[in-house]
Amino acid sequence: MRKLIVALTLLAGCLSWQVSAESTLTFNKEIGPLVLNGDEVATDIFSSPSQLTLKAGTNQVLFALGQLVVEDGRRTKFNSVPFILRFNAPSDDVVLSYQPFRTMEEAKKFDNDPRFVLKSASGEMLPFQLESLHVNGMQGMKNYEKAVRKYNQKGSGIAVISMEHATTAPVPSVKPKTVHSASSQRAILEAGFHELSAQEQQAFMMWAMKNLKNAS
């Protein structure tokens, strides 16, 4: 009986350590996660999650930055190239942030020389490896999961992880909000469409034309 109690105590301790070993990665609202540890992050058409659950040890996340900036006196949206980040998760939560910019010129400089800050909830600056990852394909139709897999298989990048580290962390799914009428659906689409850049609008229109339903 005593042996059973000891075994259960040790098991409970291991389980509590595993639970406490998990932490949360929080992003600035302008940062959108794309792939976590080899798995695509589920999003709806206009938003992505602001938090992801990390596993203990090494984590790899692909993300992109989208921020409104001023260009020629008008506000437009700047979309960065995707960035791939590798770091070791601490026992507490983590925040990824950056210093926002104002103009398109500043945004382009940031794209070539990105400056991100990775901090633990206790304020500790965390080391990380980061580089840009160019993904082929039209905006909104790119296979980010495949791009990350190829990046890791190639093995020459500074943020590479071995495939045994991938697909081990749960990735939250963000479900689109339920709407109850065609007019409300149209209002949501129109609002999101106006937030897109000119290039994104063109890509969306091409996708829409390819998937247009026949009128019955």
C-alpha cells in the first residue's frame, strides 16, 4: 500500500510539472502567427489568435506583421515578409513585441532589419534566433506550413528545428463568428475588404472569381 501511495505521489508530481512547464506566447495585435512547431495556426478570414500555448523547451513560430502606416499622406496597410523565430520557452509566459513605425519608409527599413523583443512575464529578456522566410504564392493562398517544413528539412537556417520537435504543441483554432443573415455577412466582408492593401484586394478578387458560385 505504501509503495502505491509513493508511486501516485510521484506521478502527481510529474503531471503537475508538465502542466506548469507549458507557457503562453502573447503577440502584439499587429503580429499574426502563422505556424507553430510545424502546425499551421488556424484563423478566420480577418483575424488570428493573439496567444499560443508553448511546449516546454524549444519552440519555433512563423509570423507576419501587418500595420497601418502613412504613405504619400494617406493611410495604407504594410504587410511584412514572414519571420521565423526559434527560442527556448521559460516556465512563465512570454510576450513578443516590437516598436511600431509610422511611415512606409520606416516599415520597409524594419522589414530589412527587423527588431523584435521577446520577454518573459517576469521581465527577463529572452534570447532567440530570427530570420525572414520568403514564401511563394499569392497573398492569402500561401502554404506556410509547407514552407516551414521545407525550411527545416533544408537545415541551413539559423532558426531551424529538428522534425522531432514539430507537431507536438496544441494549436488553438479560431472559429469565425456566427452570422444570421446575408446582409450581416456582406457587412463583415466589406469591412474586412476595406482594411486590405491594394495588392491584397487584387489577390482576394482573383480568388473570389475562381471560386464564384453559379447563379441558379
